[in-house]
Amino acid sequence: MPTYPETTIIQGLARVQRERRLPPQAIPRPVHIVAGQTVDAVTVVLAGDILKRYRILDVGAFFDIRQAQKAAELIEVSEGQRIQVGQELARRGKGRRAKSMLSPVDGQVVRIEDSRIIIQARERTVEIQAKIPGELVSVEPNAVQVAGNGAIIQCAWGNGQFAFRPYRFLPDEGFVGLSKLDVRISEFRHVVIISPAPITKGDLLVAQQQDVAGVVAPSMASNLREFAMQLTFPVLLTEGFGQRRPTELIYTLLQSNMGRQAAFDAAVPDPWSKDRPEIVIPLPSGGTLPPRPALDQPVAVGARVRIIRAPGYGRIGEVVALPDAPQVVGSGLRLPCARVKLPNERVVVVPLANLELLGQTVGPSRADQRT
Amino acid sequence: MAFEHVNSLLVADIGNVHTRLVLIDVVEGQYRLIATSRALTTAAPPLSHVGLGVERAADTMARQIGRGLLSLEADQMFIMPEAGGHGVDEFLATSSAGRPMRVFLVGLTPEISIASGRRALAGTYVTLTDTLSTDDLRSEEQKINAILRDEPDLILIVGGTDDGADDILLDLVKTVQKSLLLLTRGKMPVVLFAGNRALKRQVDDLLSPVTEVYSARNVRPTLADEQIFPAQIELSLVYDDYRTKSPGGFVEIGRHSQVGVVPTAQGLISAVRYLSHLPQKGVGPLVADIGSANSALVAGIKREPHFTIRTDLGMGHSLASALEAITPENVQRWLPFEISVDEMWEYAYNKELRPATVPGTAEELMLEQAFAREILRLLVADARDDWGLGQGDLLPAFRPIIAAGSILTEAQHPGIAALLLLDALQPVGVTELQADPYNLLSSLGVVAFLKPIITVQALEAPGLVNLGTAFSPLGRIQYGQDVMYVQARLADGQIVNHTVRGGEIWMVPALPGDPVELAVKLRGGLTISGRRRFKLKVTAGAAGVIFDGRGRPLVLPRPRDRAARFMQWQLAMMGQRGGPPPSPDAGALLPSLEDLYPTPEEAADANLS
């Protein structure tokens, strides 16, 4: 029976298409882009204001007018109007003796009820970047599709930040060595650091002090999540939390593209969001479109898979057999399994649930057909 | 097709990790579970279409039984109705997948109407964002922000007895109306009104120009009377609507089902309501379901379902929030090895990142089973007030206790599944333990509304797996002292005598399905169902017949004795006595789940023969 495991894309060259979307409550601001346009990773493709808190301002109370109708006549703004802090909302009198009611916030007038003005205050402005260099495939007021070519490495966790920067591997002395460098002339300044070993809070503090553009590591302690979320540069974990062995393929891929700039999108994982933390290294494709990663392939003999649970975590191997009957595994559970040949030629039995595919294209996928 | 003409029925239960399919059909005049299958759920991005998972499970099932199920026609998912040995007459779907519905609750008083509203909401997958009642001292501006801040999907309005005072509740409704009128972007929440019936029309007039308004009978028609069932039925319609409007392809799946996509918990509640009305011993049934994102405990007490659903307790998507609720210190009590608090958190966060994965080592499995025990204990603690139990009171005599969710039903041995239930729930007296590995119960709960005979017959056999009958004496037990003298006459006439000692669990070595005649005598001061001596004939389950001499409440061993005692219990429940602890790969020596749980096909065959 075909089994469809999860997929984490780790590919040397693929066509990457991503949707960038404004949050649903954002009011779009005009951005001058068109479909077909070439964009950089940092090109702002969408912008908008996030309005949140409502403020009720009573014009009658402000001017001490009891009759709502009379107070309403003083209102100078209309429903739907965008306003800025300090902007006049209502005025009584003329000339030097005039008294004005000013907006305490930036925002939008959402409703005028008798003599009351209800404003939704702007909480923040969002600007959404393309995040991968490429071409805008489609453009809508709230969403765009951007596509490019490159190496793609999907990660396990990110802290919500983004950078498009060159990257370097951590020096042999690790973060201790990095801490000894003069930040003004350090070659690691404004560069994303790739650490093949798990990182600590001390390492992140060094990275912050050295003004790096980001950190990629296999794992870190889970109690550093909050701290990492406060950092202004991306932190990407390729494996997860705790002491995790790096997936060799990921670090080989990063090594082989050293010197290039890459998009480090440390999206916070959310099972219900399309965004996944990932690294995209833009690469030329020689005039041909590389294949799109396959997302819903069944596991089959010959497939390259990654083991995502102990024992054997992070190892990549090839499926050599798919036994019909469930197998008893180390936990004592009896589960549908695959026999996986590791690079050292050893064959291990792994539950199908603990394997993931790497996005290799085998044939047209059903998801592609649907979209 | 009208349901009375339905012979074959395909039911999908779409969980957050797995989509399970069960096929029920008529075999020699009786509705029987014919086949089951499952696939990974495909609701989440990048696939975002639950239909793919359902199709895959259906494809697997079709190959198993050689019966075509999937239609080639573009607008039809399944071959319906059944013809020529292919297809099915009807399809139904339940689901617990996806983000819980965010609900803002409005009511007159926190103690009465808000409390009833909360109980009504406990029947589906919701996150309560905030509440508003008459004693709320916040300003109008603050109230409006409270309503809209967390972008609720539903505003539930309850309050007032039927034909009672109306002005105060109407003021609250007007605040809701004002708030909704301010929404110019994003998703407009729907409203469910389940308050004073005299206000229904006015509420409708105020709110239906702004949003979609559902209504249900008052949850508190009188001060003394609480009726949350009609509100729950309406809530399940609202949930179906919410699901169909959410990404994930639920709308397409719902289109093929006569009743849309019903919350799995609602199916369980219906099933327990149905089971509660069957002739029974004990208080009524208890269903414990631990999923990846949500967990539920549904009890039948006085023929009415009482339930607790927690969207923050689960073994996958919600494991970190579950660990926060159950605390690492409590989990540690169930582990025969040391693990640091940090390691526990790391396990939980990693499981959240990859919720579909399974334990790879014996230690990981023990850790997950320890989480499950504590989740169940917390669910019971939550339910205590509702069940009318005081602190320290033992579990009422629920019969049967039914386990659902992979962590409980897919243990390394049925005996371990039974042990998890005994450890976490600590039943007293005689308890039938059952497992629902195919999530049949929620499906049959939905079917019970449409054609009860299907539920009646499909539940009889072989849908639920009988784990076994457990005997747990009430009274003070000392470790090592004699507790029970058991004489068991097995099906082959062999007589087994055993003295169960304090701290021991003993399993009668009987084959699943075999009748066992028991004669039990308890030590002075101990009773089972109020008796010191009794004779009883029971059917051995997949975990035999269980005698739990560990006492109630269960006193866990000291840390230094923990490893040895846990190992004794585990071995006893796997039909092995004593001996050294198993090595990490001891699993290879254990009997398989399939050897002990008959497949539905085998069970159906056995039933027919």
C-alpha cells in the first residue's frame, strides 16, 4: 500500500515558488509592482497597516455639549478616513478662539455614531519582502506569488526574522573564537554564521555582540526559544531542540555554495501556516527551469529519506525495501517500516512515520495537478 | 439517499495526524465493521486538502478488500450508491483536525449562564478568548476591544431564563452589535444565541443584518434546569460551517456527507449518550481519547453525557502546552529512569515540530506513555466537579472504560494499553476495559442519529477491542500482603489458583475471547463492588483478565523502587512474570499487536462462524 510520509525539502537546485501575503486584518498600502517583474529578496512586494485597538472619542463630552446632534455637527472627519495623530477630528468656534479635538492616535475612522467618533488605531505597519530573488508570478492586493531558482533547505524552527546575506561557517574555535574578533573589522560582521554544532545562549550572545546577520545551527536548548525570539537577526535550527546531530547533506549543501548570498527565512513554524523556516540559495539554472520539489510522493524503493527520530536521527539513506508486514522496532511497537540503507552500507529498519522525503521529483504530483 | 435504505457506510475520522476510514456493511443481515484503513491527514499546508488523505485511506482500503470505493467522476469522491459490489451507500465524516474555533462568550452572570455556556462549549474544539457578563466593570471601549481583540470565530450568547428579564441581556447583545459593526476587515464572527427564548427575535433583528445568527434552545430555561445538548448540536453545525470556511478542503469533504463534517468529540458524546441508555452495570461508560492536538473525556452519568475537551492537551501538536499543564515533575513519577526537566521539554517541543512521528526507543515510548497517564489524570481532575466528586474521591464505577487515540490503543501490547488506563484512571471494582483503535465510536455516535440500528449492531462486534475485565479492590492495601485469592477455571478446564499480593498486578493466562470462571475471595477490609467473595464468569480480553492489587488511590513506588516495580507491572500486563528488565530492543521478543487484536475481517469471520 502506498504511504505518503512528510516532506522536508533539501535540494541542490529547484524551482521555488512562494506566496507572500498580508495579514488578513491589514489595510494594504500601494506598492508599485507588476506581475512578471524581477525582484530582489529584499524588494518590498506588499505593505499595509495593521489596525487593532478601537478608541471611542465623544465629541459632545469633549466640548461639553449635551445635544448629540449639535456635537455631531462639529465633526470634521468621515467614516473610512485615514487619520494621523494630532489631526483635527472636530472643531468648535472659528479663528483664534476655536477649540479643536485632536486624534490621539494614527488610524482610521471606522464609525461615527451621533457625536462619537470610533477610531481603530494603527498598531504597526507591515512591509513584506519577496524573500527570494526571482520573478513575480502573480500580484493581488493582499498576496503575491514569487518564484526563483536555487538550492533549498527547509529547517525545523525559526525565530521569525529574515535576512538576505552572505554566510560563513563558524571558525574552528567556534563562538569562543568569534568573540575574540574585533567587531569593526570582523569578516563575520553582517554575515550569517553557520554552526555545525548545537548552540548555547552564550553563542547567541556572542553572535549579537559580533553584529552577525544570522545564525544557522542544528539545534539549541528549548528554553532558549524566548531569548531567540527577541533577537533581531534570524536564528534557524535545521534539526530541532536539544543536542541534535546535524543532517550532513544540509551542511554539505551550504558548504558547496559558500560565498553566495542566501535568503534566511526564519519563519516560526505553525502547522496551519504555509510558511516554513527555510534557506534559499539563489542559483543560476542555465536557462532551463529546474523541477519543482515534489510534496506528496509515496515512499518507494530507491527514495532518499531522512530519519527524523532516534535512533539514527538526521541520517539520510535510501529505501531498499518496504516490508508488507509491520515490524517490531526498538520501542517495542509494531509498525509499518522501511529498510533504509545508510551511507555506511548498514541497513536499518525505520518506522515509516519516522522518515521524511526530501522533495525529489519522481513524477507529476497530485498536489501539482490540483493547483 | 434516505438513511433508512443505507446498507453500506464509509466513515472518515479526520484527526490532526491520521485520517481513519471505517467501512460498515451488512453481513448476513447484520451491520458489521468490514474494513479499516488510515493515512496521514493532509489538512495542513502545503497540501491543505483533507480530501487527499481521505482518498489515500480509501485507496488503501479498496486494495485491502478488493472493492472499488473512489469514483472516477470529477464531482463525486466515492462510488455512491453501492452497486455491483463496489462503492458505498453513504459517506460521513468527523474531524478534530485544524485550529480550534475561537469563541467569545457573553452571558448574564459568571456563576450561572456563563458557566452553562462554558459547559456547552466543552463539547467541541474551541479556545475561549474572553467573556462578557453584566458584572463586567470594563468601559464600553474596553468591552468592544475585548470582543474583537482576539478575532473570535464565534460569539456565543447565553443568559436569562425563558421569558425572564430581558433588558440586561439585550444591553449585552447591543454591545456585541456595536462591536461587529466596527469590523470592516478580516473575518466576521458568527453568533449563536442560546439564551432567553423570548429574546430570540430581538437578537435576530439586532444581529442578523450584521452577521450570520444561529440559535438554539436556552441553555438555562429555568434557574434549576440546564439544557446544553441543543446548544451543542447547533455548535456542531457552527463548527462544520467554520471548518468549511477554513482552508484545508473541508468544504469538499463536507459536500459528500449528509451531515457535513461533525466534530469528532460531538460524535463521541453522541456515542456515550447512546451507550448510556443501554442496559448496564455501573454508572455508565467512560471514553478517554488522547489525540495529537486535543484530548477528551466523555462520561455517561445518569444516562447523560458529561464531557471535558481540552484543546491544549495532546501527544503531538499540543504536547508542549500539555507538559506545561501536567508538569514535568508529575510525568517523572511514571518513569523508571531519570530524565531531566530540560530533556522532557526538548522532547515535547520536538514532538510538536514533527507530531506524526512515533517513539523510536523504549525510553521514548515510556516517556510518551507517562505523558498520556498524566493527561488522563488531568482530564479526570477537570471533570471532578462536573461528576460531583470531591478532592480525593475515587473514580465512579464506570463500565466500560473505552480508550481512543493512538497512544492508548497502539501500545506495544494490549496489556500495556490496559495498564495505562488502570494507572491513570484508577478504577475501583469491576471494570471492562476496551480500546477503540479505529476511532469507530465517534463515527457510530454520528450514525446513531441517522440510523441507530447501525450503531447497535456495529458496536456489538468487532468494532471495539475488549482489553479485559479488571478487578480493583477498594480498601487499604499494604505492599506484599495477601489481597485476593483467585481461582480461575479456563476454557480448557484448567484451574489456576493465585494469591494477588499488595502492589501486584496479575493477569489470568486466558486466551482472548475465552470464557473464564472466577471465584474471588478478598482479605478482610477489602471489597469489590461491595462484596468480599464472589463468583463471576467473564470473557478474557486481549489483555486477559486483570487483578490489580495495588490499592486505591494508587501509591506510586519510591524513586529507588520505581524501575523494578514498573518493570514488574509491565511484564505482568504482557503476560510475563518477573524476570530482569527487558533490554531496549526487547520489543523484538514481544507478541505483536496484530497477534492479539484481531483485524475487523478476522473478527467478522470469527463472529460469523
